[in-house]
Amino acid sequence: MKKIYFILVFALMVALAGCKKYLDVNDDPNRPIDVKESLMLPPIQMLISQNINASGDGNLSVVLQQYMQVMALNQVAPNFGTYLMYNIDMDGDWNNVYVRTLNNLNLLKMKAAAGGNFKYTAIAKILTAYTLGYATDAWGDIPYSQAFLGINQATPVYDSQQQIYAQIQTLLDEGIADIGKNAGLTPGSDDYIYAGDMAKWKKLAYTLKARYYMHLSKAPGNTATAQAQLALNAINNGMQSNDDDAKIAFSGAAGAENPWQQNFLPASTFVLANTFVDAFTTRNDPRLSKMVKPAKQTGLYTGREIGLPEIGSLESYSIPADFYAGANANNYLVNYTEALFIKAEATLVASGFAAAQPFYQEGIKQHMTKVGVSTADINTYIASRGTLTAANALRLIMEEKSISNFLNAENYTDWRRTGFPVLTKVKNALSEIPRRVLYPNTEIVANPQPQQKAKLTDRLWWDVN
């Protein structure tokens, strides 16, 4: 027996000695501690597509679409659409923004900087600015300067929204500068948005700069004229065609569906709201059939009124057409048409309605072209909308911008700062239309801050419309 035991022990020692160069019991191959940038970027971009732009396993993006009366729940009131919200409703979204997206973008930025891979640092900074903008325009003051210090700062203080906006511009400037360094590894197929085309990333950065300048046209300490000029300076270097759209493509295969298609599956009970659908008919807008599906039950374009006390048949309501919500549709994050309408609005402020007219009309034309409207119908529609005047210019620009930015959270910010498109509170509303969302319960428990007492109707720093 002793002889057998000795042989087994000797064999194990030999086996372990032979495997030493290949196996370290302290390293878990399924939990790597060093991951290449090309492996970090794709899941981060998908997180932004799924969970920031389209809510994913959170609520924020679809809540904002209900506030804008674009989406409606086929459920009895009260619900999100009638402005019912609890702090716990935002737990998943805060986790999406901080734990899953901003934290991983910070790791990507540090990893790329250490290796001198400046194209990746540029992308990380631009996407960080985009995500911060989404978060601060929902919650206002948020943590950033102390947010990623781990156990060294478990309860980070909140930076003011004014500080966050300054940081957004700094990140975008740094991202543009990093693109100019043209050093290190070049992204390729791992970049789901632009496939490593850094010229397009640069245009996106400038477009975002213009977006966030215009947000502050009425903010304390700023003037509309100064912000418009900053926006115009930036937008001249921004997106130049629909080919510059920041979007992520989906194949439509199982597990690879567009997230907005998933948001409108019957189990969600989401349909389009009547405010949104009926406006197409009011405008005699040829995009109706391109952007809205007729109800299966009736063949009519019918949205659901938010706030109804009863449930209707799901198939009696419209949902988005396949261009935006088909299984294989693109998920649009930032659009060239937004750049055109930013230019129209900024020009309106700086030079008047006549100077803004061509950019306004080009925005309509480019969006209609993108969704497949014929040239003849485009020309007829543009003529029917008339020319801009001092009385109607801002309203028309923002109405058309909101259509071209369909399902984009940017529309909620535009409504708060301009009042367009015009909305009235819904039936059975629990309050006036919200100006923000609540801070999440998980954050209130783990990191108490005075800002967390904010109510839905409290305004953000820049929201003085």
C-alpha cells in the first residue's frame, strides 16, 4: 500500500512540475485581469446602445419617451406615462450609467493611455461625454470627479451640473486632440459605430460639442448669442451627411435584435402614443408610413392616449415601423439631421429666421431621404410647412428636429429648454409634466446626498425656460 501511495504522489509531483509553466492556480482564465482595448470596446458600445440609448434592463429612455408622449403603456393609469415614479424605478438605470458604462469607459481610457493607443482613448472620452450628458440631463448634479476611486472614495460627492457640462466639453476637446495624435493601435471591426474611422469620430465629437453648447443658451451666466456662436463654430466641423450618423447595426438574428424592437414586443405593452401618431396626419407628413405601422386589427394609424383608465387591445394600436424598430434596424445614437437642426437654431439666434431657413429645410430633406420618402413628396411637404418667420421659426425647427430624432432622449432636453414641441399634461396626470427623474433608491441608501430630495417637477440648473 505504501508503495502505491509513493508512486501516486511522485506522479502528481511530476505532473505539477510539468504543468507549472502553463498553469497558475491563482489565475482564473475565465476572469482575466488584463483585457485588450479591442475586446473592451465592443461590449461597451453595446451597453450604450442597449442600456443607455434604449433603456435595456432599465427604464429611463422609455420613461422619457412617455413624457414626450411618443410612447404609451397599454395599461391602466397611473403608470410612468401619468408621471408615477418611485426612486427604486431608477436603480437599474443608475447601474447602467455608472457600474456598467462609465466605469468600463474609465478602464478603457486608462488601459489605452498606458499603452499609448490614443484612438481608443479618444473614443473612450467621446463616449464618456455622451453618457455623462445623458445622465446629467436626467438627474442634474451627479458624481464624476470622485466617482471612480473605488474603495478610496466609497461615497463620492456630486459635481454640480455646471461642473459636469464643463467636464463634457473638456472630454470632447481631449478626444479630438487624441485623434490628432494618430498613434497606437487602430480600431477596426471592434468599433461597432464607425469601424475605426477616426474622421467620423471627430465629427461626432464636434456635433456633441454643439449640442451641449446649445443646451446652455438660457443657463445662468450664459447668453443665447454666445452659446449659438460656440455651437456654430463647432458644428462647422461636425457631421456632414447621413453617412456620419452614429449608429449600431443589428442583424436581426436571435439575440441580435435592435433594442427598440425588443421594447415594443407585446410583453412590454408599449405602443405609440396618439399625440405622436396624430401629428403626422395634422401635418400631412409623408413619413407616417415610413415611421409608424398601421394597427394590425384595423389597418389604421392609431396611437393610444396616455392616462386611460382601461386596457385596449394591443393590436388596435400602432407601433414603430421597421426603419427604427425592425429586428434588423439600426439603433441611432446621434444623427446628422440633429447637426442640421442645431445649425438652424443657432443661426436663428445669431442671424435671424431668414438665415436659418436653408438649414431647417435641409434637415427635413435629409431625414425624409434617410427614411425613404420620394423627392416629390419631400418638396411638397417642405412647401406645405411654409417659410420661417419671427413668430414660428423656433417652433418649426424644434418640431422637425424632434421627428428626425425619433426615440432619442435629446428630444426631452429640447422640450424643456424651448417648450417645443408643445405638450400638455396627460389625462389623469399626477403632476405637471416632469422636468427630471428621481435619484435611485440604491444611491440614496449607499451614498446619501442633499440633491437626492429632488422632485420630478424640480428644474435642472440649465432649465430656466
